[in-house]
Amino acid sequence: MKIRGAVIERRCGAFVIEDLELGDPRPDELLVRLVATGICMTDLHIRDQGYAVPLPVVAGHEGAGVVERVGDDVRTIVPGDHVVLSYPYCGRCHNCLTADYSYCEHGFALSFGGSRLDGTSALSRNGTPMHGHIFQQSSFATYALATERNTVKVPSDAPLELLGPLACGIQTGAGAVLNALRVRAETSIAIFGTGSVGLAAVMAAKIAGAAPIIAVDVNPDRLALAAGLGATHTLDGRYDDVAGRIAEITRAGADYVLEITALPQMLTLALEVLATKGTAALVGGAPAGTHAEIDMNTLLSGRTLRGIVQGDAIEKLFIPKLIELHHAGRLPFDRLVSFYEFDEINQAVSDMQDGKAIKPILRISRV
């Protein structure tokens, strides 16, 4: 079928919306008409080749839309269902069999390989195959193929055009707090970076009853928003002595630190400001080959350093929970969102990089 997709042709190049062709769904796949899709920093890592994704490619991995067709082997999704497209997993490896889906042994290839796991692609341009299947969706397009595994059915009365960011950014931040770290009430947490992932973590920390909740950034507008969403303290990394202030606020160091900036010096700092037996977590990806210096002795007081992918979320369970929290007014992630039309994708990206937009969402079609 004929579709429109935003193509990355070259490293650091603009997104160019072009006419493309999309093949039919395989038995385990389904065809989704995209209503909207979020833009994530990971999409820019793909564009700028921070990850070695083959080009040309159609990116996008926070899709939301309506199912139009399903393959013969699909059992839990039917045409007409409203869905969110999230991260992919194979369903067969050791980690998948133990329900650690976000750590699928084939997860990187499924997300960034530019094809199905068998190397084929359903996308073509003027009859010539091209790369797609980013996160097994490539949602910067009018239509996408996804698998039953990474498709989450959502209520038909939920605001579909708003829900795409639950698939990655919001799920990652909130899940890091609620699933991976299981932050307890009255424990202290510092969050380095208040983009969409960090602000989702702030909201989740408030839900968990954490105190104090310390947000660190260099953007005063985002720090003000963090305070409005539940942060008890905000620190401006340009002017504040972050380590000194965290020590002063917590008295014994932070019980938890989320490092989301992907700046090596901030990961080093995250370990340094931990309390005895505290946990620091790297959340989200940095460009390939990024290294941070760590004083090994900081780990000898029982401190833990770990990475978190997709908030350790089981997407089919966690995304509906996030929708319920939003409906109850406890996770107002709509306050992070700026809407753009599909053909405004480059403006949306520019605004995100300039700090003008926290979580851009591209409107692609009507529900």
C-alpha cells in the first residue's frame, strides 16, 4: 500500500516526508493507521548515528493509532482497536521467558536493526527496499506494521493522540521509579534531567510518596514545571553546588538517583551523592561509546549502580496502569506535551533540541 513516511537519508540530515510503499502484514503482524506519535531523543540518536542504524530509514517508536488489519496468527487484537505501539521483544529468549521483556536478548536488533529480525523489510521507495521496523513499528509514517507483542490495546475513550509517549518516554521514567527501583515512601530521590523521562519520574516519585524529591537541570522553566509536578527541591546545575545541596537536603545522601542526562560527569556525580546502600540508575541511552569515570571505592559502602531499560515495564500491564493514573489526575503528563502536524516534524525536533518543547507529538490523522 502507499503510505507517507519521514525518511532519514543521511547522518544529521533533515526528516523528509516522502511517498513510500508498505507491504502486507505477516501472520504475526498487524497494520496500524497512525493517529499520532511522540518524538524521543532516541529518534535523534538514530538520525545523528549515535547508534549505527542503517540509512535511509524511517524512525519513530511512540506510535498510537487504530488497527486496520491483523495477520492470521494474531489473537488478542482486532481491527478497530485503539492501540499504543511500544518496545519490541522476541518472546523466546531466556529473558523473555522470565518476563524480563525489556532486556530481550534480541531487543537491540529489533529496535535499531532497521528490519525484521530475519533481515527483511516491508518498507520500500519506488520499488526499492529501504530500512524501517524501528522498534518494530517506524511510526514516523501514516501507517505502520507492528507485532502482537509490542501492541497494547487501550480504551477507546482514552485520548489516543496523547498516548504515544506512554510507549517509551513516560513509561521509562515512571517505570524506573515504580517498577525497577520500587521507590518507597519517605525515601529520598534525586533526578538528574527534567525532560519527559525525568518529569515522568518526578510524577511517579510523588505517587510513590518519596520525600524529598530533588530535580536537577539547567533549564529554569523545566525546573519550575518539576516543582509543579511534585519535586520538593529544584537545583540549577549552572549555579548550585549540586553535591553540596543534595547532602544538605538529605543529610545522609540520596537513597536513589536517576541519571537521565547521558552526560558522563553526571553519572559520576550520581554515585558520589548516594547514601550508604543507595542506588544510582542510568535511565535511557547515550550515544554508543560514551564512557564515564567512576571511583570504584564509592561502591564499597553498599552503593549500587545499574541500568534501566523501558522502566522494567511489562508494557501490556504498565501502559494501562499509566492511563488509569492519568485519568485519576495523578500522572498529568499532558502538561509536558506540545502538538505539531506531521509535516512540522523538523520544527518539532528543533523545538525539542532548543528546550522549547519537552515532549513533541506529531498529529498524523484523525481518530
